[in-house]
Amino acid sequence: MTSASLPEPTVRSDPAAPAPGSGGLVDRYGRTATDLRVSLTDRCNLRCTYCMPPEGLDWLPKVEVLTDEEIVRLVRIGVEQLGIREVRFTGGEPLLRPGLVGIVAAVTALHPRPEVSLTTNAIGLARVAPALAASGLDRINVSLDTVDRNRFKQLTHRDRLDDVLAGLAAARGAGLTPVKVNAVLMRGLNEQDAVPLLDYCLEQGYQLRFIEQMPLDAHHAWTRGEMVTAEDILARLSAAHTLTPDTEERGSAPAERWLVDGGPATVGVIASVTRSFCGTCDRTRLTADGQIRNCLFAREESDLRTAMREGATDAELADRWRIATLGKLPGHGIDDPSFLQPNRPMSAIGG
């Protein structure tokens, strides 16, 4: 099997992009952000090697973290005034947010109603999945890099694989489907887990997506040469399964998909580094402390929290958000020799 080689998306400058004060979140290259990623906390109960050191990080002071009401207000502005159609709650680990269920319920009650999903490590999900489903949550993404107990403990520095698998099953049982599994492979650690992960997901009816490791680790140890690429992943999977490109229109979805053994099951690969999809990016991000990031790899942020706490109106906050979007760069620039990692690691940005 030869993996599909998709052309790089073209980013075109759009001089007719709406000016601040009107319209949605449009940048100078004509891309419109309709997908909002909201980090509810920078805290996490795992220590995944590609994300944070074993000893953890210095967490945000509570006073700097948005309240439940502040989060819902900013999401409401995004939905009602800025054209946000999808909301994904992330972390850190969002299940550590005490008000999660209430936040989800408030957001799913907005008009027009956005699609609402959650990315989680699934620890504790078995307990809260029914409440999340009742609150209106549409679906779940679970981060899981191996189904081998010893390697799970090595990768996360915690012996919690059983909790994760129970959380996955609970999400499926609560109807939070399709249940998607996100996996990162690291050279010398869990490369051999590609096929076992796929086999497990096929057996359980979960949708597996592999994500190339990105330069978002807290200790800045990522190197391009050591990264397990999309081609590496597909080669491993193809040794055990027949993969054929899925012909369904990809749109702005980050994953390229392949039918497994003729389908209908699929496996996805998000080649964020080697096959970047910046030209069709439709995402905007809100951090747990109220900063807007127009790109996962941005080194600048726009502060909505301070303005909000100083009495800014909804219209003023929307305008600040529009201005932040206008400054979005055409691409993440990982291949540029001058590329610098963001100051914040993934756990503090939100996926």
C-alpha cells in the first residue's frame, strides 16, 4: 500500500476579509475559524512523556483561571457573534474541572447550538460519562498511546490503563459516539504499539487516529529527526492490514483517513508536521487563563480575561477576538530554520 499523497493546501490572501467590528473570525488569508478549542485547566493526572515532565509543572494560580461563568460567556460570544459552530473542551485534563458538566450543559443550550465534544485521558470518565451525555455532550476523544500496561506506565508515569479502558467503554455505553482514540507514537518507546492499538480499536468499535508528535513538550526535547512520521505509521499498519485511501471529502478535518481491510472501519493519521494542513485550518483557541491563540504554535496571545474583568462588553470582547484572528500566520513554520516552540507546552495551551 502506498499512502495517499495529498497536495499542500494553498493559503491565499483575501483583501476582502471583514474588518474588525463585523463578521466572524476571518484572517488575512481568507480562513474562517469556526472550531473553538477551550482549555478548562492546565492540570493533568498523567505525565505523558511528550507533554510534561514526571514531576509536573507549575500550575496556573486559581485567580488567573477563568471561572465557569467566564468560560460560558466567552463561548457564547463566539457562538452568537463570531460564527463558532464546534466547541471542543480540552485541558490539561478537562475531567479535573469541577464544573465541567455544568459548562457543557450551558454551552449545548446556546443558540445556534454548537457541536460539543471533549478530549480527555478518560481517567474518571467511567463515573461521569452518563452525566456528560445528559448534559448534551455529543462525543468523546480519548488520548491513549498503548494498550500494553507496562508501556502505559512508562509513558504516563501512572498505572492507570484499566481506568482509561473503563472510561472508553463508559463513553460508548453512554452514547458519546463516535468514540475516537488519539495516539502519539514515539521512537524507541511505543512504535510497536501501532498495530495492537488499531486491532483493539477495531475490536471495540472505536475510531483510531494517530497524531505525529509535535514540538509542544515542556522540556523542548522534540527533534524532527526522531519523530515517528505519518509514513512510518502507515508502513507499520500496512504490514498487518490492507489500507486504501478514504475518498470521502476531507474538508478542514486534520486527519487523512484510510479504510481498513476494505472498510467500513477507518484509521486516521494527523500529519501535523510532515503534511501540514494550515491552509484549511478553521481553529481558534481559548486557554484556561483567558488568552486567545490563533494557532497552536503561536508565540503571541490576546488577553480577553483582563478586558472581561475590567468590564468590557460582549461586542468589545468579540472585536478583540476578531483582531487576534487577523494576525494569524499562513502556517506553523516548523520547517523554517527560525522556528521557535511556543513558550507554553501543550498542557497549558489545550489541544
